Amino acid sequence: MPDLLNTAPGRNDGITARVLEATGRTITAARDDMHARTADQREAAALAVSVGSAILALVHRWSDDEGLIEYTEACLPAQFTIGYEYTP
């Protein structure tokens, strides 16, 4: 499990699969919430945009009956395209 704690760039590729393998858990529920809003000072600095610029905020959660497995927050600048591929 120490490898899961490595924060070096590129080391989190496939991290979810490694966490599931190490814990023996299975994702049974998933939810993404997104909303448009304006960037605060911290977000604006990270995105190289002006404070108050339009951004898209995202929260991503994967869980099972035991609780949360993966949680992610992200902010994306305007003109950034998000796409999801899925089978209907």
C-alpha cells in the first residue's frame, strides 16, 4: 500500500484500480455534480484567469455500501470541453 501514497507526477495513473485491489472494495454508486459559477482568488490564480471569471465546478464521488471510495473536486475555465463516452 505505500505505493498508493506516492504523490509523484504520473503516479496516480490507474490509482482507483489499485485502491480497489488493495482494499477489496467495489464501486457500486457514482455521482458527478457540476455547476457554473465565478472563480474565487485561489481558483483564478490556479487557472490563470481573472477573479470573477466564469468557471465550471465539478464534484465527483464513487462509493460502496461501506462509504466513500473516491472524491474529487475540480474547476475548469470557460471554453473547456467535457465529454463522456457511454453505452446507451
